[in-house]
Amino acid sequence: MLAAIRRASGEWEAIRQLASDRQEKVSEAFERQRDRDLNASPLELTRFSDKADLLFEFGLVEPTDAVRQFFWDCYDLRNAVAHARRYAESAGELEHFLYLLGEMQLWTERLRPLGERR
């Protein structure tokens, strides 16, 4: 996602496309990183959902309702896994989890060429 966004825009130009509250959060995180002599880029400090919004904003991914829902499902799954929540306690939840993993792989393959240098 980052590579595709970087090919479409500069770092801070991309951040300016986010909602104002998200721009502020990224700027605050960037300042904290800089104050600690850390070298994070602004885009690396965005959330998964910010990156998805930027893919839509720059026309890199068609923003259909189904695609937007898929990215939100991935964001929710990432949060569930990262925060050790239970995310596959039933057969239906496990099926959805496995579906999302497969779809993530397909999206990774679709986005990879967008980030490659030409």
C-alpha cells in the first residue's frame, strides 16, 4: 500500500488528503518521533484505514462499497489479531477469517505492481 501511495504522491501531500483529525494525529506522531531522533516517514505513521482511504483518493483502487467494506474488514481483523481478541470462535468466524486471508493475498498481488518502479 505504501509503495503505491508513494508513487502517486509525496509524503505530506498524501497526508493532506486525509480527514483533518487524521492529519493532526499523523503530525503529532511525526513530532513525537522527531523529538526522539527517530526517522519515521509520515506515511508510515498512518493507520491501515488511512492507507486504504489514500488508495481510493488517488484512484489506485476503485472505491466500490464492496471494496471499502473489504478494507474495513481487514482493518478490524488486524485489530483483533494485534490486540489478542478472539476472532475465530465459531465455524462462521473461522470461515470469514480464512476468506479475508485469501482476499488479502489477492489484494497484495494486485497492489504490488502499483508500487514498482517503472
